[in-house]
Amino acid sequence: MSTLVIKNLHAEVDGKEILRGIDLTINEGETVAVLGPNGHGKSTLLNVIMGHPKYIVTEGTITLDGQDILSLTTDQRAKLGLFLGMQNPSEIPGVINSDFLRAAVNAKSEKPISTYQFYKVLDKATKELKMPFDLATRSLNEGFSGGEKKRNEILQLMLLEPKIAMLDEIDSGLDVDAIQVVADVIKEEQAKGIGFLVISHYARLFDLIQPTRAVVIVNGKVVIDGDPSYIKRIDQTGYEFIKTELGIEISKPDNNMNTVSIGSCAVKDAIK
Ligand SMILES: Nc1ncnc2c1ncn2[C@@H]1O[C@H](COP(=O)(O)OP(=O)(O)OP(=O)(O)O)[C@@H](O)[C@H]1O
Ligand SMILES: [Mg+2]
């Protein structure tokens, strides 16, 4: 059984500390729901686990089955069985989706998959996801609708068969029927024993996939790691209880953007 262990993880981006001592363990077979207010470090955590070069780890460790992964490149982490379905998947014009998927599958297997076998697997997976097959033959994510991009992330998950899958707001942009389709696929993968770390702001997806634990991240730290009943509670009452019951002040995102008031706007001078 695979286990991902994160200890005292601190990480920064552009010199700003975002993760301030994350402790978290995910076992294969578990589904951990991750919640937390906007801008408190959820996506950052997943990016750091996957090895995004923009995020600098300043302290702490991440191990998969006892092996340190912080010294590994992103593709090496993927080969070990980590997977990230992104909150905002990138559009890559010129890279055909099916070529990308096949290259990813081949990178993980010892022997290259035959064209016939690959298209058989791809056809089955796209049908299960109720995805038009032409999405597989277009440039990766280019011009895909929000929901199509999210289904395409799940398509990658199905083909790559990771040990631990991390899904970042996979439900955002999906219509009600598509959430059901995606949840059905997640349930199939759960039955195979894959571990899941699933970020969402809404109880709907969690109702369908039944997490085994709920984790709440506030101010770059895990402030709750408990039973899934927290999901309903947060859905109904928000995060106020973190302050009133745990005494943790929820910091507001920095408000240091260069705002231009209409009073000082150059347009005003131009139209004088
Ligand atoms: N690449 C980056 N460059 C600059 N700042 C970043 C970057 N990535 C994250 N941040 C900042 O780090 C903080 C945490 O962002 P993160 O995306 O982890 O939040 P989140 O908890 O996933 O929020 P949400 O629920 O809105 O998705 C934010 O203030 C964000 O602006
Ligand atoms: Mg996020």
C-alpha cells in the first residue's frame, strides 16, 4: 500500500511564504477532502507535491513510501504514481491531445503501448466520460470549454492509473450531469484502491464520492484533519467556527494590488 507523508512543509512563491508547516498523510485507498477559504494554500500544496518549479520548499519533507520525492523532477514523481488534475489546465496549441496522452502512458510503462491497444483504451475511457472523441484529436485543451478541460484531466487519470491522485476543483465548470459522470469514474478508481486528495468548495461532489476524511487548510496550515462531517458543516455554516471554536484568525489575502481609482485615472484627463 502506498503512503504519501508530508511533514512540516513550508513553501514560498516569489519570496512570499504560502505554506507554513503542513502535516498530512494520505494512504492508498483513502479519499481525503481538502477544503479552506480562497487563497490559503490548497492549490499551492498540490503544486508543491507535484514539483512545480515556481514553488520553493524552504523546510519540511514529502515522502512516498518512505522515499524522499522533493529531490525528484515532476515526471519522476508521476512515474512513482502521483497525479495532479489541475484547477486551471493549460492550453497547449500544436500538441495533439491523444499524442500527449500516449506519450504520458508510454513514459510510465516499460513497453510502448500499441496504436490499436491505445485507441481501444482511449475509446473506452472517452465513452465512459461521455466525451466527444474529437476532443482527443484536437490540440491539448485549446478552445476546450471549462467542463471539457476538467473531463480531460479525468481522462488522463484513467489512462495513467496513479497510486495517489490529487484533484484540484475538478467539479468547477462541470454541469450537474458531468459531475455525476466524473464522480462515477472516481468511484471506480476508489474501488481499485487509489488514494485521493480532492479539493472542492462544494459538498455536491463530496456527497457523491464519500471521502473518508476532511482536511481544512487555513493560513497555509492544516487546522482540521478529521471526519467527513466537517464537509456538511462548512457547507452550511462557512468557516466562522474556525475562529470561534479553534481561536484561529483567518487572514485576509494581501490587498496590495496597484488599484487605480477613477478619480486619478488618465482617461479623465484625456476627456477634459
Ligand atoms: N504562481 C504564483 N505566483 C504568485 N502568487 C501565487 C502563485 N501561486 C499561488 N500564489 C499565491 O498564494 C496564495 C495561495 O494560493 P492558492 O492558489 O494555493 O490558494 P487556494 O487555497 O488554492 O485558493 P482557491 O480556493 O481560490 O483556489 C494566494 O495568495 C496566491 O495569490
Ligand atoms: Mg486553488
